[in-house]
Amino acid sequence: MQIYLVGGAVRDSLLNIPVVDHDWVVVGATPAELL
């Protein structure tokens, strides 16, 4: 399973702005693993 931080959180991190919102993409997980 691979988990990636995406979206505005990545942008904010690159701009040295405090990250207050986390969006994740999970690749290679089964539905049971997500519970």
C-alpha cells in the first residue's frame, strides 16, 4: 500500500505555509485495509 499527500497540502508545504488540510491518495489497498 502506498499513501501520498496531495492537493493544497503539498502546495502549502512547498510555499512554507502551515498545512491545515490533508488530502490523501491511497494506492494498492483493499477495501478491508482501509477500514
